[in-house]
Amino acid sequence: MTNDDLFLQTITPVSHDLGGFKVHRTLPNKQRTMVGPFLFFDQMGPAQLAIGNGIDVRPHPHINLATVTYLYAGGLDHRDSLGTCATIAPGAVNLMTAGHGIVHSERSPVSERATGPQLSGIQTWIALPEKDEEMDPAFEHVEKAALPTVETSNARARVIMGDLWGVSAPTTTYASTIYADIVLDAGGAVPIDAGADERAVYLSMGEATLDGIPLEPMVLYVLKPGIATSLRSATGGRVMLCGGEAFATPRHVWWNFVSSSRDRINEAKRAWKAGAFPKVPGDDQEWIPIPEIPLTVSYP
């Protein structure tokens, strides 16, 4: 099988230095805005911060989407305008549903700053179906032990969202969604089913091939629909699988705002500038101002 037989698109990342760590963004992209409900895909790090330093993502708003945080290493304290305060550890998942509007912050735990925090993981956003865009905001934390793991010879796959390999993750989904963390030891292999409307694989570290075709690190490979394939590694690697149902209505993205309506995004801009979003209890002394030119813009 050749690249043209297997891949619909290959999306290379745009990297941003956020001071002490880098993020590598493959969605949204000029080539493609969404893969299933996924419309934002960032690899954070890996990074080792200096002793006494930490990640400090100040309070900022979201609308009409859900954020999904999954870590390989390190930890983050999540606070939001619902009053949530939760620390995420590697292998667990945070699902924050913005609905009609939420504000949150993410910071390195105080306990990790004393030794120099690590940060390595994947941050994604998923679009909400139009009927759910203005739902009440919500937060859900699912521990590592609650996420099902499927093991084959020299490989393990943790299902973060949806149904894969005969098991179901307990994480809430609003549209048909698949999301998994696949760890391949040397000689490991995992089948990739053809079931979802749209699918993509992403090699976050190490080495892997798909039906014998080498995967480049930090590149999002969008698979052609209806093709079952096999993921393998000769020396070991880690791969994320994401996708789900295709959305009929495009989503507009401006900064942290996502919506099927441009007018709704403009309304959110005005509300953040006016201080009309709710505050984050315990983290309300600073915030991220709305940018003149945001890093994330996608208007289909």
C-alpha cells in the first residue's frame, strides 16, 4: 500500500514557543479544520522546567466546544468558573464542556514546582453538535484506572473516548468519537479499524509504521475512509488515534472561541472585553486579554 492509497492528508505542525515549553499544533490547519469532532490538536512539550518555575495559563474563556486534556508526564491544576479545582495526572483525562461559556486556568501544581515541573501531553478541542453548543457548561475528570486498556503482544491501547477494540470509555461524548493512546513496544502491533467516518493517527514519540509506511513524528495523518490497517513499531513508539463522525456544518475558530456561527464568536469577543464572563474562584486576579491577532484562527 502507498501513501496515496492510505492517507487523505498529511498535516505538519506549526510550533509555538510559549516560554519554557513548545506546543506543536496540527489542527486547525489551512488544509483541514476538523477530523470527526476534533478541531484542535496540540502536542505540549515534552519539557522540563527549571526549579521554581511552572506552567501558568491564566484564566481565559471558551464557548461552544469541549476541551480534552491528556498527559504523558507532569501534572496540571485545573480551575474553572464552575468552582472546579482538579489536578490531572498522566493517563487520566479532563473533559471541560464550555457550552454557552466557561472560564478556566491551568497551572503547574505547587508540589511540582519545587523540583522543576515536567509537561508532556496532548490538548485537543472537540466541536459540540449544534443542538448542544449552548448547553450548560460542565467538567468531568476520569481517572486513569477508569479508562479501559486493551493489550496485544508488545502493545497497549488506552481508550480515552468512545468505543474501540470491543471496549468503551466512560468519558462523555456528544457526537460519535474515537480517541486512544497507543503505546507500542519493540515489535508491537495494533489494528486500526475502518469504522469511524473520519480518522487520524499521530506519532507523538518514537517510531511506528502504518501498513509498512513510516510515520513522521508530530505529523497528523488523516486516513482515507473505509480502510482497515495495522499500526506497528520495530523499536517502540507512542501514537494517538482520533476521529469520529463527520460534521455537516463547518465550525469557525477565533482564538479560544469555536462556534457554528460567526456572530456568536463576535458576541463572545465583546463579552470577554467587557468582563461579562464569570470569574474563576481562587484564580480571579489575572486573566489573558483578548489578542489583536490570535494564534488560532480558522474561518471555513
